[in-house]
Amino acid sequence: MVDYRKIITIEAGKRGGKPCIRGMRITVYDILTWLASGMSTDKIVEEYPELQVEDIFAALSFAADRERSIYQVAV
């Protein structure tokens, strides 16, 4: 499992404070949207060469943890 804490950054002045990949302007949301639209990890890296496959898995891990924390609080 990828330790997303080393990859996902949150900066108040960048993309409205949304979680981004390694300080870039590519957000976790962007990656999730691309995956949901059917893009493969290889295609994402091909179109955005500044990304690595590990970044995509970090975005998924971050989203999974956030989802888990939402439901732990709600129950």
C-alpha cells in the first residue's frame, strides 16, 4: 500500500486547498475523475508525464481513507 502522506499535499493557496499530487496543480479529484471515466493508469501517465503510477495509487489510498473516516464518524 502506498503511503499517500508522502505524495498528497494540501496548500491553502493552491486549487482552493484541495488535495494535490506532490505540490502540483493536479488534484486527487482530477485523478479520480479520469479513472471513473475509464482512463487507465498508463493512459493518465502518458497524458500527464509529470505523474507516476504511484501518484495514482496515492490518490486512491487518500480517497479510501477519507471515505473510511466519513463512515466511522457517521456510525
